[in-house]
Amino acid sequence: MSKIRKTQGIPWSTGTISNCTYTGVQVSDILREGGLESDGDLQVAFIDHSPAQDDNTFASSIPLKKALDCHTILAYEMNHEPLTRDHGYPLRVIVPGYAGARSVKWVDTITVQREEVKNFYMQRDYKVLPEEVKSPDREDMEQIWSSTPPLQEMSVQSGICYPQSGDVIDSSDGGVEVKGYAVTGEDGPIKAVHVSTDEGKSWINAKIVYQEGKYSWTIWKCKVYGIKESTKIWSRAESSTGELQPIEPAWNLRGIMSNGICEVTRIKVNAK
């Protein structure tokens, strides 16, 4: 996104993601055991009362409907081992399909309430600000923050893990096997991943080699030929509902939801 215009956020890369197996209890069971009777237009807030950089706590809230989804859990294990401290021990919430900021670590309080939690990280961060907001110094910035909804559901996206830009590839047939992942939000699983070596003029369907459930990431690979150092290799994922990654993401000041096509270039192929 910073290629379009400079942003003021953390410069995440295609590698800032992982795919884990979490074990826990359904949040819906906890809420009903606590006496929840309504299933209306409410919010469920998850709070870690440890001091955070920009607030006294870290908290996020999600719609009650999502909290009652069977896949939303309070996790105590990751990959069949107890959570480590860095991953939220002893308990963290897992909200699949939503932005990672909603999967609060070290949860110690859960509340059901009528409004979104007022925490800094819900109200003043993790929001896709309007494109016309190019500076945080605007006089109407407070109104913009309050009127912009927080990021919840993720959009379709993909990443190329191999090769990386600038790699030198030894190839017996002149081809390059491109490998990567794709993931989406509530409209999973991924239906297809498309690869282009001519900047979108034509697309090749990649082979999906791993996919497990609606929220699992999808691992794919695709053999391409005729790669020069000037070639741009693109990947573009498609969700089960037909949503395609945009060629360019919608720019916003914080750089949130940067889901444009993934690109690698400057690949040198040495044919054996």
C-alpha cells in the first residue's frame, strides 16, 4: 500500500501470518453458562487488564452473532500444546475470519454490552479511514475516528512465499514453481488462486495442495515459464463467493486491510 502513497502504520509483510490448530471451549457455552438469554444486536467485549501502550487495557469487541459462532473459542492450547505466554497463556480468544486484533490474548474479562468497547484499540486504531484522510492533523479527525467502523472481517488475500524478489533459481526445464498461501474472511474457503506473469493480461489457475475448513489458509503452487528478471509474478486469490483480490488495495492512512495482489520480481533463472 505504501507504493501508492506513504502510510502511517506498521509495515506488515506477506510473512506476518501463521496457520495453527487451537483447542479450547466455545465462547457460546461460556456466555450461556453465564446466563445469556438474548441473541439480539449486542457486542461481546474481551478485555486484558494488563497496561497497554496507548490505554490502561487492551480490549476488543465483536458482534454477539459472531461470538456465538461455534468456531469462536477461548483457547488454552495451540498445536496441541499449552499456550505459551507470548501466545496468550492461560487463555486467549480466537475469532477466525476477523482481524487478529479481535483475538485478544491474556483474556481476563468478558462482557456482553450494547455498544462497542471504548478502548483505544477499538476506537482509534485498526480502522480503514476514508481515502481522503491523508494526515492525522485534520481538525475533524475526532469525528472521522468516531464515524469510521472498526475493522472486523478480513478480505480475500494471498501471498507468494517462494520465490522471493531477487532470488536466483536453478531450473532443469527453465520453469519456476511458485508457492504461496491464500486466506479470506467469512466467505471461505478459498475457491481458486490465479497466477499471472504478464501483469494481469492472462492468468493461470494454481493447484491447491492444502485446505482444511472454512477458516484454514490455502496452500497452493503453480509452475511458470519464460521468467526474466523484469518479469512480475502476481498471485490473486478468489473466495468461495467470487470475491477477487484487487490489483491495488484501497489506500488508507493507517495502511489497514492491504489486500492487493502479491508481486515478486527480479527473479533470475539459471537453466541447467
